[in-house]
Amino acid sequence: MKQLTLILFTLLTSVGFAQQTVTGTVKDADGELLPGVNIIEKGTSNGATTDFDGKYSIEVPADAVLVFSYVGFTSKEVPVGGKSTINVTMDSGAQLEEVLLVGSRALPRSNTTSSLPIDVLPAKELASTGQLTFDKALQYKIPSFNTVQTPVNDATSLLDPYEIRNMGPSRTLILINGKRKNLSSLLYTQTSPGRGETGSDISAIPTDAIKRVEILRDGASAQYGSDAIAGVMNIILKDNDDEGSVTLRTGITSEGDGETIGVSLNNGTSIGNENNGFFNYTIDFSKTNLANRPGTVDAEGEAIDFEADIADVRDFLNKYPDANNINGSPENAVAKFLVNGGYDLNKASSIYMNAAYVYKKVNSFANYRTPYWRTVADHPYLADFFPNGDNGEYIGYAPTFEGDLNDYNASLGFKTKKNGWNYDISYTTGGNSQAYTVNNSHNRFAVFEASFNDANGNGQADPGEEFEAVELYRENSPISFDPGGTKFSHHVGNIDIAKLLSDKVSIGFGAEFRNETFEIVEGDKASWDGGGADSFAGNRPENSGKFNRYNFGGYFDIAYDITEDFLINGTVRLEDYSDFGEAFVWKVSSRYKFLEDKITLRASASTGFRAPTLHQIYTQKAQYSFVPGEGIQVGGLVSNVSPQARLLKLPKLDAEESFNVTVGLGVKLNSKINFTIDYYNIQVEDRIVLSTEVAPPANDAFEGLNDLSFFVNAIDTRTSGIDFVANYKNIELGSGELGFSLSGNYTIENERDGDVKEPSFLNGTGQSVVNETQEALFFTSRPRTKWILGATYEIGKFDFSLNNTYFGKTTFRQQGLDENLSTEFIPKVVTDLGIGFDATEKFTISLNVNNILDVLPEWEFVSLNSAGDAILNDPAQVKTQSNLITFNQRYSQMTYDGYHFSQLGAMFTLSLNYEL
């Protein structure tokens, strides 16, 4: 800690130089005054804009260089040279480049001068996808980004796991206006992509509030701290104060379900008599109905799994071929509120803020309990609990899973510039809570409580009074349960300082303090006592509680323009966590431009880290899961700091460490044609995984559990691949303009490096914390390659877009699958069509048909050897294997453990947008 304090003290020492005010006007070549021209002090974020009379005023050092830029005009650099008045004439013919806020902690740079691969998505491109949520829009715009709906919903129905470069949701850092967004309180524990991890709820961010998205596809722990091993996503909010719109959207699937309706309002206003500030707000409400895609259940598989009479099974399935199962996309209702604002206190200082609140209600279902699964012979009271048949007879029941999610984040900051030093001081808070309800279920376990006849009415047992045992559940069970939930919150303080020391060198440094709290909320007793509520047991008192930690970090960043074309950028960071100690990381990046900036070579090398989340350290619970051939069983997830962990001699969780290398090429032939290609290599040591289910040792502490799982630093991994992005735009065709884009991601390798690091208690048992199913989830459950080919055409009042997204092969080794087989999802192309019509200057109609060709996932068995060949040549064995991984065909489209891409058929959406 003394070392960290000394570094931060050194970083926060600064000197200053004199400023002067420069004023002037900006005109075009015809002498017309230009309002809204951007004037930036080169190498800094200090800037101004021209007013309606083309006038500007900016405070800069005497030796500064001013950069004048405007859409459709060539940027111009003008040295101040001590002058107090500078008038500028701009020439037309160029497009304004974005100034990137992500990638360097020194000073912002344009996209062409960045030394790192960064995708920039304007709001218009997100809206053009027709997708209903922000995460799904990214799925069809960024090849290295993937997200899927999980086959078995329960808690994961509240938000879907996502990832960049197959690295899991917890290795991509999410920023809003450059400030860290809070994690979700949800820990993914199902056997599906994202297992054992958590991430931010990016689906909660209203798309209409977003100005643009910057995605840094490179390790950035040195700049931003933990969670940035795979990259950083910076969401820039709208800041306009004189524009607004209201959007009404509706949609339905080709199957006639999944109906959605929503309305969104985005608007802005200026603040102050001289328009010194702005206030932009977004309100978004939406409702989506259930889209159900159950499979046709196999009677023979059911009879075997549930040891049921085949005649009873067939009789039920003849009436209900899907066994009344409900799976697909759950019903949800969402309300989103977001504000973004800023105010200039004077020419050098300003304050800024943003805040968001999201409420999400999701209704989903557990697997249907058929009458041969939960029988009246074993549970006679079920006939009274669930008279669901046409004539009031018992035909089983479907427990519901209902989730209430609350997510909030807010930032408040102060920026100022003094003597060339840029200061940014901010406070950020955020949180996520999820509360669950299970209805239409029961506690089927025999739990007794001692009772006595209190004849004297004194509330205590007296001599001679008789005790009796009262059964709490079964026929006395409630059918509605409160299993508790989870909460997460953080508080973050930042100090960031940057300065352009010369026309070649800029530096940035700062400090961050972060406090995190994770809470497991206790469920009501009936939800966990005995075995708890059927389908989803509640949080037990001994597994519940509130857990906290803090960390303190500091960084130093320097950028050196050796020449106008040659840049080197370096960053170091030191963090100290209260629960596992210090982490020191670094990053070096460079770029070289030549041929009049048409070609840029870039490269970076960095170390990184990811701290174990509080969720991974402290979560302990019993949970229901599907065991192939055995139906639903109860397993236990053991906390890393529990007495059970000590019995198992589990090591304490430590931080993951990474080494990233990126090498890329950027080509901008002209204003119409550009492309980038980047190679990346990511090595992660001590990767934290949620183990596979292992048999518990013979110990009373694990009585009643079918299996155990736990978190452990189990494996080292290496991931490498290539990202490609190309654009050819503004092609004149008839009286309109045509544009093409092609982007792709190809995974060269994504695999375990070395042996699994097993806990000692598994030695000699023949078991491992990482089995073939886990390996597939880590490394092959996302497309090996993904490509997006898009075309746009704008003519008159119409604009058209056509996107084809190619999802490459994915491979699974589902739990229970024969070791001689694997499962492959067949490559598919999903085609999306969008049509926009500007009915008036303010009113736009947009129609999107997503997955217009109604493409659905398909999978097939693949033999690994001659024994696998023998299985595939025997239809009976093939059927058995298929039943094992689909829960007897309940999940025939996606299998129980995996999904290729989230599609339930074609989706038609219509939106009406009116500009205010």
C-alpha cells in the first residue's frame, strides 16, 4: 500500500503554463459564415464551437495548435503563435472523423490516428438492425460480439450472457460516457455459455438514448482496471439539446406469438440564459409476450427417465405432444429512464451528469411436471393442488419463475482546465437487484415440527403435556414462494488528469477508489426448507448475507508522437484489493502512418487481470439441474469461503492474469473505401471457472446432494483470431447512394493451455473440475467464425438495408453425451431486411423483417472415432443420445445445454418515428 501511495503522490504532482484567449470567425470558400464548426486544441479535449454568426472563443496556450473540423469540410490545423485573433476559411470535400473517448487515458484521438482497433457504431446503425434491445443490435453489427438466449431460463431470463472474442461476459468492461457501469447481481450457473460468470446488463440501456458506441477490441486493464481482458465497450449518450423524437414500435414473430409493443421518447433542452448547458432525457416502455417453441416429447425416453408405465406416458403425450412444456422467449415488461446533462460554469470549467433506472419484469416457466413425473401415488395432495385438466383432474403442473430486476447507474463529475492541465473529477454509483417468485409449485418434502398442547396457555411446555409432530409441507405446503434474490452495488470515485506537454508528448494519470457490495437475499422458509420449492429452491439463511470489498488503483499514461506519423503510447497501473492483494499491469501500443495517411500499421502488447467477483467468492446454494438419464436432481454450489470449502481444501480464489498482443493494418484509400484487419492473441492464466458437477465426498455436510460444484482457478487458456472490417460507401447509383460493408471474426485457436489444476480432494477419484462439457462451453460453444455482409441504398425519401449474418460452426459436448460423439450446429446465414420511408420532414416509417428466410438452428451428431461410427449407424442408439441431450426432445431445436443463435423464426417489426 505504501508503494501505491508513493506512485499516486508522484502522479498527482503537476505544473502549469500561461493561457490566452483566441477569438475569430469561420467561413466557407464562398464567404458564408459557418455555425457549429468544432475547434479543438490539438492533442487535448479542450474545445469550442462556432455560434450562429460563425464566431468562436477558446482559451489555449500561446504555442497551441487549433484544429478546425466540420462535416463535409477538410479539417484545418492552425498554430496560434501568440495571436489573439484567428479567422479561418474552410474548404469542402471531407467527412469529419469521430474523436474517440476510449483507448487512451492521455488525450482523445481520431479513429485514424488511434493505435488500437476500435469499432464506432452511430445510433443510426443500431436502430437499422430492427432489434428490440441494445445487446441484440450489437449481435448483428459486431462479428466478435455474441449473445444468446439460454435454453433453460429461470434467473437467466432476466438478462442474456454476452461476450467479445469468446472470452465470457465478465472479461468485457462496460463504460457509460467513460465511467464504469455496475455489474449485474446475477451469476450464470446453468450449463450454458457464460456459465460461472456475470456481466453488466447492457440490455437495460435504451437504444434511443445512445449517440454512439465505441468498442475497443483489445486488452485494456492498464487503462481501466479489472474486467477489460477482452476489451472495453464505451456507450456515449446523446447530448443534443435542440432535437427530440418519439418512436412507436410493434412486432410479431412469423409464428404469430412474441408480440411486442413499445414507445420511446428522447428529447433535449438547453440550460441557462446563454445556452451554457444541456439536458437530454429518454423514456422507454415496452412489453413482449411469450414466444413458445417446445419440442415433441419422446415417450420411450420419458418412460425410462421417470420409471413410468409406457402406456401412461403415451396416453398423456397423445393429448399433449409437447408435454405442456413452455420454452423459448419469455414474457417481459420493461421501463427505462435515462438522463444526460452538462453545464459550462465558465470557459474553462463544466459539470456533467447522467443517470439511468430500469425496471424489468420477466415471467418464465420451469419444465412441466407431468403426472408420471410427479405422481398422485407419491403426492396424493397434488390432485387438490393442481386440478388442471379439462374436467378438473390432475395432469401435472408448470412451476413459474417470475423475476423483478432493478438496475440503476449515475455519474456526477467536474471538468476544468487550468494552465493546460485537464482535470476530471467524478463520482459514479450503480446497482442491480433481482428478486424472484416461484408460483404454481409446492414443497414436496416431509419436514416435521414438534408441537404440544399448551393447556395452560403460557406458551411453554409443562410437565404432562404431550408433544406431537406436525408436517409443515406436502399437503400443508404453500404454492407460492419467495426464494429471495441477489443484489450488487458499487461506488466509484475517479480523478483523471491529462496534459499536452508539447506538440509531441501528452500524459494522463489518475486514481480510482471502488467499493463493491454483493448481497444474497434470504428466501422464505418454505422455499428452502427440506428440499425447498419444486423447481427453484430459495436461499437458505446460512447461505445468505451481505459481502463487501474495496480497491484502490492508480495509472500513468504517456503518448509520444515521435513524428507526425509515428506514435507510441504506454500505460502502467497498480491496484490494491482488500480481499486478494495487489495487481500490477502495463500496456504499450504504437501506430505508424504512411502514404499520406492512407495506410496505418498498429500494434499493442499488454498484461491484464480480472479480479474474482464477489458473486464467485460468496455464492452458495442448492439448485435443481437436469442430469441426463436421471431427470432433475438437486446439486450444491459451494462458496469459496464456506466451511464446506475448507472440508474440500479448496484454494482461495485469486485474480486471473492475461497477456494480450494485437497487430493490425488500417487502410483508407479515399473517403469511400476503407478497411482494417487485426490479429489478436490473448493468454489467460488461472482462469476462474465454475466446476462441473462432481460426486460429493462421504461427509454429513453434503448429505442429500446429488453433486457438488464450486469456483476455482482451474485452467490457463489461449485465444487468437482475426478481425476484419471493410466499408465501401457513397457509391452513386441512379439518383441514390449505395454502400457496402463486410466485417468478420475468425477464431484461429481457443483452447486450454496445459493441464487442469485440480483440487486435492479429487485426486484418485477419476473426476475433474473441467470435463468435456465445460471445455466445449469455454472454447467451442460460440461460432468459430462470424461474418456480416451489409448493403444500404438511399434514394429520395427511401432507404433500404440488407444484412446477411453468417454464424459459423459451433461444437458442443453436452452433459450425458456419449464420449465418442460431439454435437455440431450447422453454419447458417440469417438475413435481415430494413426499409425506411421519410413520409415528411419529421415523420419516418421503418419496417424491419429480421430473419426474413425463417432460418432456424440445426444440429447433428458427429462421430469422433470408430465407436462413434457404430453409434451413428444404429438408429436406436442415435435416438437414445438425442433424448439425453434434449431432455427427451423438449429442447430439440437448441439442446438442453446450448444454442447456436437466438432465433425463433422471422420477426416483423414496424416503427413510427416523429421528430419533435
